[in-house]
Amino acid sequence: MNKTQKLSLSHNVSLGMDRFTGLSWTEIHHILSFLPIQEVVRTCVLSKRWINIWSSVPSFHFNQKLFQTTKEFTTFVNSLLIFRDGSDFQKFHLSLVTEFQASDIARVDSWITYAVRHNVQALHIENDCTKNVLLTPQLFSCESLTELRLSGNKLFVPPCIYLPALKTLHLISVILKDGQLDEVLFSASPSLETFILKDCDFMPGILTISASKLRYLNLKGNFPSSIVISSPNLISLKLSISNLRPVNIMVNENLKSLSDANIDLRFHSSQSTTLLISIFKSARYLTLSTLSAQSISEELHKYLSILTCNKTLFSNLKWLKIETLFSDHEIVLINSIIRHSPEIESVFLVNDMGGHIDDDGDEDEDGEDEEEDDDEEDEDEDEDEEDVDVDVDVDEGHGDGDSDGDGEDVDVDIEGEYVDDGEGEDDDGGVGHFLLEEMWSECKLSHLKLIEIQGFCGFENEVKMVKIFLENAIFLERMIIMVSEPTEWSSADKQEIMKIGRKLLKHPRASLIIFLHDL
């Protein structure tokens, strides 16, 4: 703050002014909407100007956690709704956490009815109590409603429903009756653009998602045995399906607009694998979980001829993230996607071992797959990093920098597991040790700029993958190796990892401007 600003502020203070004085009512309302409703009401004691400001705030969040008793909570909400000025609601958020009596539930219904009658735009209902809240039928004909978020409740849709403005629908831990979504809700919501369905309970049958304007679809949890998606304008599709038995997934439209695909399936199905390959071939951003990668890689041999004939199968793909055990079959999958993605720029490989892996790359019984959170955040963090030419000493202790040789093959012995550099076939009678290294010989990866390997442990397939990227990515700008350091690793294991890092630093590179990073 310069001298002029300090003088101006001092002058305003001397006149009894503050930073809120020059703000419009709309700006003040927006600021107050971020406060707990109790704090908003308390602003009435600030001055005469503030006495009635709370009554016209358009966004309220009633959170029962902030009250000691149910009676105190219901009394507060009733009083506030009675004495507010009757203006329309932009957002009405209700969080219920404890046991309600029948009379209390009736009050909740009256609150929702009040919000609907005052043209609420966004309605959020979080029901963590044991009683079900019966949603007023008026809610399902609210023409002002653009966003509905419901969690922890049963959903009973009346026969007459019309939500012309509804664009966003979130259903979390909701009990659904069979056929209510596809037969009623979607047909009555012609403007729906975002649909999130997480951990809901379904009746047996077919889940049909049919919305012509739908752009963002996120399905997570257990689902009926069949899912039909009929939404031609999807740009983001996230499937995290926990069913252990196969789910028949059908897409009735060509998803030409699809930009972001995030696939996490816990079951193996040839039909679903075939479908998924056809789905994400148009995507710009693709994320595959470990089990999804395994399922697709096991089916990949059926599509090798297709991949060979079609040189631009994934013609739009620019960003790829795969959780992998670095098994031979998964290496084939990674190779096939990258080879047939002429525009790919960023690759993220997450070592999802969970425990030790065998020589053939298979995970032992202790390994579990990890659920990813924000797919886009990895890339954003990488872009914020400053380019620095640093050694890849993969232990924070940093070694002496000496190398045992340039470009030599690495023999790794971590936790008693010996890795043989010899050639041979895998246990599946497959395509040989590290599966057809010649697959990469003509793969120059002309657009690849960023590679990140997370959870690096120094196993043979990991090391060879790094070498292949170094040898074939001719315009690679940055490679980041994030090392896994299990607590059971000995000092000898860490020294071995440091040795691998020094050798990789010396390995020949196709790119002249590459920076190697160890975070």
C-alpha cells in the first residue's frame, strides 16, 4: 500500500466509512452468501443500514450441525423464513444430520415448498438422518429450478413432472425406483447438461440415460446389469463401476464430441472392452484405472489388426493417464495407445502395485488399486514447475553422482526380487520378455512433450519403459520420475534406486532439450 492509499484509507476511517460502504447490494449479498446463515443474521447489529440486509440475501445454507438440538434448528429456520422479505432464492441448501420426529419432517417439507414458491434456482438437500424427506410434488414442476442436488434420501418422482430449466442433477446415495430416471426424469428435463449419479440403490433392470443436451456424465458405484447411454453431445464421461459381475454398457450414439474419458471398471467383459475402445477413441483426455487397463490389455490381441490398419485410431488424444502394474500385457496396451495417437503430448503412468510385483509384472495378493481424484490436477501442477536441469537422484539423500556405466541395462534387486535381463516368454506363453520391444522401434513419438511416472520402484519393465521413452520421444521436453519409498525398503534398496537414477541420466536420448526431474 503506497502513501496515497494509506491517506485515503485513513480519511475514510475518520469519516466512519469502511470497505463495504461503496459496495452495491448485489455485491454485499454475494459476500454474505459464503457465511453461515447465523453469521449473516448477526450482521443486523452492525448499523441501521445493515438491519434488514440479511432478510434479502438470496442464498441460504441451513446446516443442522451448527445447532445443539433439533428444536433449536427448526425454530431458527422457521423464524428466518417468516421474517425474510419474500424475495426469490438463488440457492437453498439444507443439511440434516440427526433424528427427526414426524412433525419435524413435515416442517422440512414446508421449507422446501417455501423455496419452490420463491423461484429457487439451486436446491441442495443433504439428508444424513434416518427419516426420509418426502419431496413436495411442487418441486417437480418448478420452472425456475436449474440445479438439484439430493443425497441420502429416497426419490419418488410423481407422474406429472416438468423441469424445463434444470441443467445440473446430482444424486448421491439416493434410493431409486426402477425406471424412474429414464422413463420420467430425463424426458421431463430437456435442458439437462450435467448428471452425477454416485452410490445409489437401484431396483434390478436397465438404467437408461437419455438426454440429448447432456454434456457431463459421472457414474460411480454399483449399477443394474445393463446401462444404456443415449447422449450424443457428451464431452465428459466418467465411469467408476464397482460391480464385480459384468455390466452390459451400451452407447446408442457416436460420441464425436467426447473430450474427457475416465474409466474405472472392476469387472472383465469382452463386450464392454470393445465398446470402451470405441468410446474413448475420440477423447482428448483419457484416464484408465489399473483394472480397466488390465481388462482392455487382455482383449487387445483381438484388435491388433484394427490398430495396425488404422494409424490414427486415437486421432484426438493429447493427454493419457494409466494406473498400471507394468505387466507385459499392459505395456502392449500403453504402446498401442501411444503408437496410434499422433497428437499425444502428455503421458502419466502411475505404478499401482500396492505391494511387490513378480517378475512377470503381476501384482501379489496384497495389491489394491487406488482411486484417483483429480485427473487434470497432475498436468496443472506440472505446468507450474520451473524447468531446471537436475539429477534424478531418486532418494532424497542424493548420491555422489557417479555412474557405473552409460546406457547399460539395469539389474534390480529390491526386497529379494531378482530381475533377469535375459530374453524369454512370460508365464502366459505370450509374446516374449517385455513383449515385442521391436514394437517401439518405429515409434518416434513426435508430439510427446511430457512424461511422468509416479510410484517408480525400479522394476525391469519400469526401467525399460523409461529408456524407450528417452530413445524414441524426439521432442520430449520433460520427464518426471516420482519414486515410491515403501517403509520396508532398506538402505541397500535406496542405494539401488539411486544407482538406477544415475544410469538413466546417462542413457542416450532422442531429444536434445529434455530435462529429467525427480520430485
